[in-house]
Amino acid sequence: MWLELASNNPCFNLDFFFLKDQIYSYFVNKIDQSKCNFFLIEGNHGLFDDIYLDGKTSNASLAKITKTPVVIVVDVSELGRSLVALLKGMVDFDKDVFISGVILNKIQSVRQEKKLIEAIKNYTDLPILGTLPAQSVSITQRHLGLTSVLQEEKKQELIENITSNLENYLDVTQITKIAYNAPKLHVDNYNVPIRKLKKQVVIAIAFDEAFNFYYKQNLQNLQSMGVEIKKFSPIKDESIPLADAIYIGGGFPELFLDQLQKNFDLRNQIKKASKEGLPIFAECGGLMYLTNSIEYNENKAKMCGIFNLETQLSNKPKGHGYTILSPKKKHSFIENKKIYAHEFHHGFFTEFKDIECFFDVIRGYGINGVCDYALKDNVMAGFSHIFDEKSDFFYNWIKENKLDS
């Protein structure tokens, strides 16, 4: 979200777990090289970190495949001369990764900055592209990452302040030069056919401060297959848009318990719609919203009450990382394909019984370590965020519910 706001351009996921060996083709076909000066890939975790020993799905591997120069950002708050050993180790670990410079983050003092710069220049050839004093740039973090619940004007104000600070501390000219000197990308054939629905289907999607985590690719694919998206706010709106189905994504409902509870009319409409058979799909925070209640920081609030469950939040994540889900045999609309997804949630249920699930969990935690996506009437809700670039999950879900018949 923050990169998208700062660049005023769409951002999307490049993930080996979901895209595998088609990641380069996906990348070059998603971007529009005519509309941008250069492209920025933000790494997740360390440069060489990976779930595999050989690092085949690491940030370094992605940099090699996309021929992208790498700028290392290092937290130096507790480092001295040892920083040089760290940098030399990263440069030497894989010579095929083009490390083009380093940014020193969280500098504690002018004295530390001077010593680090001297050591890097004396022992390495790495360009120093910037030094950021501690607290010079900061976005508040919370238990699910960078906060995303600020009002729009506050977000823009924060971005402007960060931009101004970065211009003071970074060598923007040199960083831009590195980007411009990167090899040109050749367009590869990447064709994931989007199957078209027989008629337009309208899906009401919850989107506000409480619910705003959706894979952009999923929404784009829904629109490409013929879905009209109508957004609504579970916090502010008095009614659900007229629609064939409801989709409630992830977010932070625990931060808006009072507002969500007070919007009784909308909660009641959603519960009534579920009883009348309207298909509802919900992920993570959306699942929590469909339970009886959410309790967080000694504040307990009523939610939609579709599932007879009480949601609580733990201090540490209950589920964090990739998940692999396998549909139970009696559910055939996705032809028993494995579903690749991601979870990051602190939510859990004190009791989970007498509720049918759609998926067995092969990897990850899901609802209870065994299954994910609870079922009731035409409602399907779980903790895993499904990345639907190639699985056709949502297309088959729409077909199963006969929404385009």
C-alpha cells in the first residue's frame, strides 16, 4: 500500500511460491515500461533468505532472473567495523548478484556515521548511496506490519514528509543512474487465459479502514472475467450494495470494534443475506467479522454472528507464512487442486467444533492447524489469503454458486 501511494502507480506481488518458474514472464507482462522511468522491487526478508537451502526462491534469485541491480539497506544501529564483514560476505556469497550499493539505516551518531563510511571505503568498493539517521524516517508498525489505518490525508502528509527527509539523506542521482543502467527487459510470452462469465456478475467488496487487504491480481482477474465490483464500508455504510455475492477481505477489524459493532443495520443485513443463501467469501479479518464477537485488548464487540465462534487475538501470530490447502474430497468445484496461499493472523477461536471446513491444511495453520475455510449455508470463510493468478478459484466459486446462470 505504501509503495503504491508513494509512487502513484500500481504495485503487485512477485512471489516464487505462487508463480514458480513463470515469475519473470509474469513480471515483464505486468509492467508497462512506457509509463515509468524505472521499476522498484522491494525485497521481503534478507537478500539470501529462503525456505529452500539452495536459495532458488530468494530475493537474490529474483534479482538474477530479472537482471535487477541490488541496493542493500542495512540496520547499522548496533554495528561498527563488523559491517564491512557483513557487506563483503554478501558480495562474495553469490557473484551473479549485482550488488550496486548500500544504504546505512538507523545511524546513531555523527561519530558512528564517520567510522562506518571510513571502514566501507577502506575495505570495499561498494558505493554508499545514503545514510539515514535513526528516527529520520518512520512509519508506525503494528502486529501485522506497517500501519495502514491512517486517514488518506494523513497518509499523504506522511509520504511527503518522508520524501523530503529521504532527499536530504540519499544520493538520489546515483540511485537513479543505477536504475537507468539496468539491462532492458525483453517481453516474454505469458498467457494465463481468463475465462469469461456468461453474464456480468456483481460482487460487493468490503473496503475501508478495517478491511483493505486484497491481492490486486485477484480483483483484476475478477474484473477481467466479467465481474462488476461495488465497494462498501462495514464501518460507515448503512446498507450493502445490491449484488450477487459479497467478498470481505483481510484487514484490522480489531482496531475498529466500536464502529463495527455500532453499525448494527449493516451487520444484520449481512447475517440476513447469508441465511437467504447469498454467497459470501471472507478472508482472515473478514472471517473474524463473520463470527459472534471479536475480543481485543479487553474490549469485546459483537460482530455478524454467522459462525457460532468467539474470536480472540494472541500476542504472537497463530499463523504466519505460506499455506498449502487441499479441498476435501466431497468438495469438487476446484477439481481437487492444491491451493497456494498465505496467512498472517493473530486471531483464533477458543472452541472450533461442529463446523464443516472446505480445506485440509497441508502446510500452515489455517483455522486450527488442521483445516481452513469454515462453511455455513453459502458462506465460505478462512484465514488463508488465496492468490488466484492461476488456480481459477474465484471463477469456479462463481460457477459453483451459479451466479452467472
